[in-house]
Amino acid sequence: MTTAGKNWAWFAAIVVIIIGLGIYLGTHRRAELGDGFNYSLDELSKVDPSLIHYKEAEPLQVDLEEVSALAVTPEGVVYAAGKDAVKVYPMEQTIAVDGTPTCLAIDAYGVLFVGFTDHIEIVPKNGERTQIVVPSDRAYLTSLAVDEDYVFAADAGSRKIWRFSHEGGEPFEIGREDGGGRRGFNIPSAHFDIALASDGSLWAVNPGYHALENHSADGAFLSTWGTSSVAIEGFGGCCNPVAIALLPDGGIVTAEKGLPRVKIHNPDGSLRCVVAAPTEFSGKGSGLDLAVDAAGRILVLDPDRKQIRIFEEKP
Amino acid sequence: MNDETKMDKRTFLRGAAAALICGAAATAAKGLSPRMVWQIDPEKCTRCGRCATHCVLAPSAVKCFHSYSICGYCDLCGGYLRPDAKGRDTGAENQLCPTAAITRTFIENPYYQYKIDKDRCIGCGVCVEGCSVFGNGSLYLQVDHGICVNCNECAIAHACPSDAFRRIPASEAYLLKSDQERRIR
């Protein structure tokens, strides 16, 4: 080979190496993240179909911004709260409020209790509205429950359940840590729900412990149950369940976030069945709220869809 | 030299002077404008993982930041533990972070503190996803300006699918999640 030929061969080889190196570095400069970097809840979202005892009926569409809370009367009148209003179904009425409520409750006489961060607005059917102001500068109300005698308010900011008279007086604290084994409420985020049982006792979520606790209206601790687990029998994540409601037979309906699902537990904590599997929800379930009507239908407030989803027991 | 030629020269000189003045003004203005840096908007970030693979530095200049004022200090932490973890101890099989960049310290029952080891963190965002799904969202990604070389054309910004990267003044180089974190920093 002539010298010129050798030079051309060298030149061609160098060009090929440079182009090849450029292509390699351009496409293989850094390996993609491997399987160990995948975060998937797909396997955990699967639920044994034989556990699902409910089917979904036609939902109610909520025409409000920042849909935030749900309540239902024994007669089946549904109240849904959102920005600056509470909607009433099926009448399609609108009750104007100032701000976005964080929780709702309705008593046997149709008086509506609208919870905001630090106060409760009492909205009678007729007459003037009054307020109960929570005596805590850390107040963040997340749930209300009302019976003949008392108004109960779950305060995630203060990590307390307040009990007031209907006029807002006699504030009393339920569930306080007592140093004698009573552990107090562990509330990592603004998810702290309560519900009144037919025997007058109060069920409360202790979300940091993934537990439910039963207290008397006088504040006596009665029982607790709960398992920390993402398995179907337990509650996973940092603060679950995010919402509870009671069935007429005492069954406890629970809603969870993260792995959004709705289940029913017996009062002893054992799993009765699943109402809605995680695959039924499109979001993370952080804003789910629950209510049960007298017919035993389970109403789930789904803020991602702006719907009140209705689940009925399968025949 | 006739008047027409004189006029042309005068016009040329005026144009050249105007161009010089404008150029000088633009240069001066550039000097006065704040230095800009790249940062991630935590509200837009989708934890896609490209921060770990597309930075010109290895490991990436993107790191996980922790807002302690938002954190719930949970025992069952969604950012620290795998969702299907069998236990809540510090065993590698339970940890979500693939590079073991999060350390867990017992504070008092039932609270634990979580700290990010920046030397181990590669900015993959797996813990951010776990914290977002199950927790309060106290873990989030930020460009660490102690490491970032501030490329004019940021390779991650180019690859970011959610337009979460943007230029912000270097004087406030972080988009922190809470006011308290801003005060501390």
C-alpha cells in the first residue's frame, strides 16, 4: 500500500472511531435505572374478587370546587361541602358558607354542623346561625359527630377530640394521653375521623397507629383494634384509615389513602368484606370521605372525580 | 466630495454610534441582571427518574430534600420503607431507597426522624414517590447548588417530561416546600 493509501486508511479509521464513540456516548452515556428503582403498587392493588361484596350504583356529581366533606341523614338526604357552599341532594339546594368546610355533620332535627379549621358553624333549618369556636390555637378540625347531647369534634392540629354542648359550652377533651398506658392520638397529617355508634360510644381513628379506638361519651377508653399492614386485613401508609362510617349493624366502614380502598370491619376488627378495591379509584384517595344511609348504602366522596359514589350490597 | 456623499457618511456614523450605544447598554444591563440557576418546581415534578440519569454529573446534582416541618415522623414511613416491607427495621430488604441514602433515627415513641445522605442520594425520586403516595409529601427533589455546575443548557431540563425545571435567581436558588424550611436555609 502506498503512503497516501495508508494515510487515507488511518484517516477513515479515526473518523469511524470518532463517530462510533459519539454515537455510543450519546446513547449509552448513563444506564437507565434498573428494576430496583421501580415504584409500583400494582400487585398490592389486586383484591380477591370473592371479598368484594358491594357493587357501584349511579353516582351523584357534585357541582362544587374543592369538594371536601360529606354527611347523610337517616332519610337519605345527602350533604356535600366544597368551596363556599354545601350542596343538598336530591333537592339540589345550596347553602352558602364562608370558606371551604373541612367536615360536616347533621343531627336528628336537621340542624347542619359545618366544621372549618378552627370553628363549627351551626346552621339551623330556620333561624340564626351560631358558632362554636375551638379553644385551641393549633386547631384543625377534620371530623364532626353529633348526638342528642353533644357535639364531638376531631381536632388533628391539637391531636384531641373535643366534646361540646350543642350551644358550644363545656369543652371536654376525649382520648388524652394519661401516662398510665393510654397512648393518646398520633396524627401525622390532617386525617382524623370519628363516628358515633348506636350505643352512644364514639369510634375514633388513631391513624399513626393504624388503629380504631372506642371511647364512651364521657371519655372512658373502651377498646381498640388495628393492624399496620398494606395487606387487605390491615391499614398501611402513614395515616390510615382516613375516614370511617358505621353501618346500622355496627360494622365499621373504612377508607384508606395511598392504596385507596374501602372495606368493612366487624366491631372486633376482623375483616368482613371489601366495598371498593384500589382499582376503582384513579387518585391517591387522600380526600375520601364516607357516610352510610339508613338502607346500609355506602356513600364515598371521591374528590378526584367530584362525585359521591354509591355502593350497594350485592344480592 | 458632494453633499450626497457627506450625507451618506453622516448617516453611517450616526447608525454606528447608535449601534455602539445600544450594544454598550445591553452589555451593562446584562451585567446588572441577576445570575440565574436551574431549579425543580416540586409541585410539577412527577418523580420520573430522569434527574438520576440525565445530569452531566455522576451522581446527579439533583438530591432529595426533606421538609421536617411537613414530615409526620412516622414509624411506618412510606418514603423509607418499601410498601410491601415485611418489617419496620432498618434491614436492607425493607428499605425503599435503592442506594440506602436515608437514615432513620428513633426520637421518642412512636416518632422517627429521617435524614438524607447527600453523598449516597442519586436523585432517582423513588422515596419522593413513596412519601407522596402514603405520606405528607415532605420528601422532594431539588438541584443542589453546592454540586450543580449550572450548565447553560441543562440536560435534565431538556429531558424533563413535566417542565418542572426552570431558571430562578441565584439569590433564592431553592424552591422549598415550606416557609419554615425557607427560614432555616
